[in-house]
Amino acid sequence: MPPLRSSATQPKIDQAIDLVARGRAPEAITLLQRVYASNPSDVGVLTALALACQSAGRVEQGEFFCEQAVKLVPDNAELLTNLGILQINHPRQTQAKRDTALKNFERAVALKPDNQNARVGIANILMERQRPAEALAQCEEGAKHGMHDQLTMTHAVALLTLGRIDDGLALLERALGAFPDSHNFRIAYAVANTNRIESDPAKVASAHMDFGRHCARAHARAPLPPIGPADAERKLRVAFMSPDLRRHSVGFFAEPLMAHLDRSAFELHVYATNMAEDDYSDRMRRLVKSWKNCWADADAVLAQKILADKIDILIDLAGLTNGQRTGVLAHKPAHVQVTWCGYPETTGLPTVDYRIVDGATDPPPESTPGLSPNYDERASERLWRLDPCFLCYRPPEDAPDVRRGERGAGAVHFGSFNAARKINDRVARLWARVINAVPESVLVLKSANFDDPSVARPVRKMFEDAGIGDRVKLLPPPPEIRDHLAQYEHIDIGLDTYPYHGTTTTCEALWMGVPVVTLEGDRHVSRVGVSLLRAAGVPELIASNDDAFVEIAVGLANDPARTARYRETLRERVRSSPLTDAPAFAARYGAALRAMWRRACGVA
């Protein structure tokens, strides 16, 4: 068997690894390629080349070098793990590629059961495939070998996905003690509290502020050039930073804004932070001056790119969701930083200047006297209320026609196509009151996770405990959006989740002629439905308490002529409402950006 490395190559390998650590991966590749030319069977050189290529975002090259190393040493768990990591990050991602990665991770674990990095790979692929119970089993097995940061994170996410919120929070609290310098556990803890019914808004805000302060301390601010009154009215370079500019809810709401912002006032740029792009990404790419895929860039590197590109206003579309780049925001590479759309809470970061909301999602203090803390005090950013709605919905061009599917004349179908994680015991009991009040009615639920029995089972049990288990249908979604929308023909009345309201799902239901009843809450996440329904011109569907929710839903069920009118008229009402008026929305948004910029320039 060839030697793993030669003593003659080790100094060059060490030099290259140091270059990678200092963010100079391309130089490391150049150095190592010279060594590789005369040492093609040196596993140490091949491994270092794979690392350098991965750090430089040249994943295909990295995979090639790692495969060569594995051929030389086929039973090395670390090499198999590295190969699997490169394969799951491959730019031309396929099911076969991920299957191969999974096999490499499984081989690595078989060779070395305490290989936590390989278990992370297995668990994450299982989570992607909507198999959280199997992922949880992997995490629990890995936990026997000690607490590993990434595996613990996936462990917590699996628990939360399976509805075990308290267990997930308890694990995150232990992780915060074990990894006190981790930004990611602070993020996960804040997010988990956001989605928990029992969480006090003040506690949620505190968790976010704690993360924000910790993150800001860990990153040095970028050296911004001075600006002043003379800059107030010039054309601005505005950039969007997001992992979700693709066929994703964020992409659907960002695209109409990008399409209609005034190009005489704004030059648009994108920093995409997710390797996965699709036809929708291509569509948005044509709307901007530049599009840079920066998924492989470290936070400091991406912040430097933004600074070098002289971006005036940086708009974050992720908040604390998956793929977030809060570290970039902490560097503050733009004079004005804004967060919008992707996350229903404050970032907690003192370096983010504004959060765009509206008066329905985050009522101003004068409309909520005595509320402590008020909505403004719960945010580290200054709240910018973009009324009447902080979002603009772009209906799919290939949406099917509105129709009601065939069923019995007296049968009423209530439904929700929100993610399973938004369904909880409180929602189940509330919806059960509605179902029990309407004889022969059924409840149709659809979520990406419902083809996994480990997810469907606890959801079904919630409704069995609420007394309506035999009247609930659980459906997995079809792969195409058009087919997903067509399934609204089987729904007469939509029921919104609580406390985490639907957003895209609510807009889609309205577009397909289905009225959605929502319950008004005391925080942004449980008030998005209020904003959407007001903007769509159907405020009569907003309930202020549980009894009102039941009354509205049952009243609709008992008035088939009224639900039929919604079916016939909702699409046109939404089409002519502020909810889909992209030019007007972009004009308001552009005015807000200009006003923020003027303040930064010292102009009132």
C-alpha cells in the first residue's frame, strides 16, 4: 500500500493548511498542485488538496482528489467522511450523489462507531428526506460517544420536528452550557422559543438579544467610508443576501420587489448563500446587476466582498433561519442593514438597523397602550412599518383554475396545508371544536413530512386525543406546485395554525378561492395572517380569541352560499388588492429605503 504521506511533502502540506486557515485557499491549491505533480500517490497531499478545494468552493475538484485518496486507503473512516461531505455539497446535486454520500458515511460509522462527523452526515440526509425519527436514532446513538456540536444541533432539530419541543429546548440548554461560544445553539434556542406557544414574548426577545450581543462581540466591524448629506439623493447600490432565492417562499415574495424597484434610483445586487439554485433563481438573476453565489465564503470573506462592492443598503432575507449569515451582518459591511421577510422575529443584532414589518404584524405603541414590552422594545432593530402589508404575493403563473371538487352536498372540508411542525396540541383542540360543531365535516392536513409515519403518528395522536382522529386525513404534498394548488379544490375553509401563522400557504389558499380563518395573537409570528387577510380585503376572517375563531369557521360551514361566493370571487379580490399590487408595493419599499438612507446621511 502506498505511504499515507512522505516526510518530504509534510512541510508543504502544513504550509497549505495554514493558508487555508487564513482564508487563502486558492494559494494553497496552487502550492499543493505543484507537490501533487511529483507525488500523485501521497494521501496526505490528496487530502490537503481536497480540503483546500472545498474551502475555495471548488467542490468537484475536491471530490476528485478525495476519491483518489479513498482508492489508495479504502478503509479509512476519516477519508470516507470527507468524501461524503464533499458529495453532499456537490454543485450538480442529484439523488444518486446523496445516496453515494450516505453510503460513505455509513461505511465510515461501521469502521469507526465514534465518528461523529459521519453520523452528522447520516442524520442530516435523513432529515432532508423527511425521516426525523431515523435521524433522531442516529443522534441518540452518537450521543453515547459524547456531545458533539453539529450532531447535537441535528439532535435538537429532530426533536423539535417530531413535536418534542420541551425535550428539544432542554437539549439546547445543555448544549449552551457545553458550547458557550456557539452562535448556532443560541440561534436554535431563540428560534425554538419563537415557535413555542407557552413562550413569553419578553423571553423570546431576550433570547434573540442574547444571541445578537454574543455574535456582535465575535466580529469586528468593517471600515466603512464616510457618507453625508451630499450622498442622500444619489443612486443607491442595494443588495439582497439570502439562501432562499429559489423556489422557496422567500423567493416568491422577493421576486416581485426585485422586478419593480425603480432602476433609476436603485442598482440591485444579490449575494446568494445557498449552493442550490434553480429555474426561479435564473429568473431573478435576470432582474439584478450582479449575482454572486457565496455559499462557500466565510463570513469575513463575504463581508469583505460586500464592502468592496460598495453596497449602500444590505437587505437580509434570512434572519435566524437555516442558511443565515448573521456573522456577515455583524461585520456591518454596508451603511444601512435591513432584515425583511424570511424570519418572524428580531435578529437581536445591534448592527442591523431596520426590520421591515407593518402595523398589523407589529402594532405601534400608541395602539397597544400598557403593553410591556411593546413591539418596538422587543426588537433590536428599528421597526419600519410598511403599511398596509409588509409583503407582496406573486401568484404562480401556472396556477390551476379555481374549482370545487366533487363530494357530498353536505360534506364540509376544513383544511390546512401548513408544515407539520406548526401543528400542536392547542391547535388540535381548537380545530376539534370546529369539526365537532359541523356534522359530517372532515379535516384535511397536508405536509411534506406526512409520508413519514414517525411524523404522521404524533400529529394523528393529537387529534385522536382531541376526539376527532377518525375525521382527519393526512396527505403528503405532490412534487409540483401546480398540483399542490389544485388540491385546494378539496378544501372549503382553511384553518390557520397558531402561534406560527401560515404565510405562503395563506396566500395560496386565498388565490385558490379558499377563505382562511386566523387567530390573532400577541407577537409577529401570530399576526402575519392578520396582515395578509386585511391586505386581501377579508378582515371578517380574523378572530380575536378561540371562541370567535370557532364562530367564524362554523358560520362559514353553515352558509354554503357564502363559501361559494368566496370560491367565485376571492381570486379577483386578491388580484385587485394591495396584497398583489407589486408596483405600488415596490414604490413604498423604495421610499422606505430612501428614507433610511437619508437618515444615515444625516438628512432628516
